[in-house]
Amino acid sequence: MKEGIHPEYKETTITCVCGNVIETRSTKKDIKTEICSNCHPFITGKQRLVDTAGRVEKFKKKYETKAEKPQVKKKQPTVIVKKPKE
């Protein structure tokens, strides 16, 4: 390996918002995360929505079924038929 081109690999701690702390090695110092292996919904089986700036509500509004939406009647366009001149 060439000298002087690789970043420093040092001891670090990864801290999750659930309180889990993982000791490991990385090029970054003291990493903070929102979801770890202890609180991830795929592993725990519990659904936990992390809503950032109303994205969940925006998605639900966009894809709600027609039965849930209020029905709005559209005005029918009027059709004018012209007879050809003879």
C-alpha cells in the first residue's frame, strides 16, 4: 500500500436515538443514527414511521383509494353539432 493516501482508521462509537451504542472502527468519529439493528422494523417486526416534513401524509393523500375520497361531479361538456352546408 502507498503511504500517506489512506484515511486514518480509528476507534469510534455509533449511537442510535433508541439508546443503543455500538463500538467499532471507522474513518469518522462518533456517528449518530436514527435507526439501528435493534430498532429497525424489519428485525423487530414493529412498524415505526419516521416522518420527515409530512412525507407520510403527502403519500397517503396521493394514493388514498377512491372510496375514501369525496366524490366531485364534473360538469359535462356541451357538444355543438354543425350541419354541413348543401
